[in-house]
Amino acid sequence: MSRLFDLSGKTAVALGGNSTLGGAISKGLAEHGARVAIVGRNIETAEEVANEIIASGGEAKAFQADVSNLDTVKQVASDIEAWSGGWDILLNAPGMNSTTPFLELEEEEWDKIMDVNLKGIVFATQIFAEKMIEQKRPGSIINISSVSSTTPLSKVFTYSASKAGMNSVTQFLAREFAPHGIRVNAIIPGFFPAEQNRKILSEDRVASIMNHTPMNRFGEAEELQGAAVYLASDKASSFVTGTFLRVDGGFGSMTI
């Protein structure tokens, strides 16, 4: 079984690899043998994740880029290519959230969230996928979606819309890149406390989440590692593309 999940010799680019969920997934990929480029807007937190991987015996390097600024993404792609020669796995994990009610939403905030969660990821993927195709390098693209992408949640209107868009992009690109041997899938996490959502986790909201989660608890970031390693492996998930893998404690199976 270990052969199925061996990522030795692979290079992964983790956009948002300095975030709570992206960092945990990056560590999981590294533990299974992948060399990981940790990319984040904050170079200090990216270096923290990279150093943890290195301290555990893995190989990683921190890079700075903001997916909402494509010039920085183009530059970081060039820097990562110089470091590794190319990549086989792309993890799209950047995310931005807001609790602004719909009737109070302003265009500036909408644009800011969409620029990171959807537009930035679309065009960053274009940059990284184009190089994979140019190098005739098959591989895996893993998008981090959300339970709010299929069941719109209160208090996160723009975030939900951006993640619904991400689901559409995932399926479109799965079809687009299949002839090149590049698989595109998304992980749909349930509720994993992270910096971007702590501000909306009031006592009442936590109670509501627990009532809607059969496993009656939050997820731990490390619980996303298995799903990501599976989707990254060209042995374990070689015929899997355009799909959504839920890691949500049963949240998506609940109705009333």
C-alpha cells in the first residue's frame, strides 16, 4: 500500500501553503516524499512551514507571492522552476473570508475576496499548468473548496460564491487538462478552525455547526492530509479527475 501513496521524486507547489489548512497539507505531502514549495503572501509564516518540513527530514523552500497580484505569481513560478526544475502537483489553498451581510456588501470587499479565492487562483493555475503542459509533465491539481460551495452558509456570502465558482473551475479544468495527463480535483473541507473563520465562530454558530455535523466535532487540519496525498498520487488516484472529495464529518449528508 505504501507504493500507492509514495510521492518521492515529485515536486509540489503549495499556494497558500503557509495557511492553517495549506500548511498541514504541505506537511502531509512532504511526509510522503514530495519536495514542497511553500508559497504565501507572508514570507515569515511560509518559512515557518518550510522549516518544520525540513526539521522533520523533508525538503521544502519558502517563496513569497500574492495570488491577487499576477506579477508576483509569474516571478515565483520562475523562482520555483529554478529551484526544482518543474512541478507535478499544484495545491490551491489561498483563502479570504468576510462576515459582511449581503445588503451591506460593497464592491471593494467583493473584489478583494474574489481576487484571492477565485480570480487569483484561476490565473495562477493558468501559469503553473501551462508550464506542466510545456514540459509534458503529467500531474495533479488540488483545489481547496468549502462546504459553503454546495450549501450556501449564512454570514459568508462572498466566500460561498467564490467557492461555488471554484467547483465549476475544477470540473472545467479537469476536462481541459485530461489530454495532458493532468488531473484536477477539489477537497471540500467541513469546519476546521483557522484564522480566517475564527471571527464567525460565535457560541451560537458553533452549536449550530455541531448540530449539523454527525461526528459532532471540528476537523483537525491534519485530517486533510490523507485526502490530499490520495489526490496527489498518480498511482492511488490515476483515474480520478473532476471530482469533489468531502472531508466534513458528515456535514454534507445532513438535511434536518
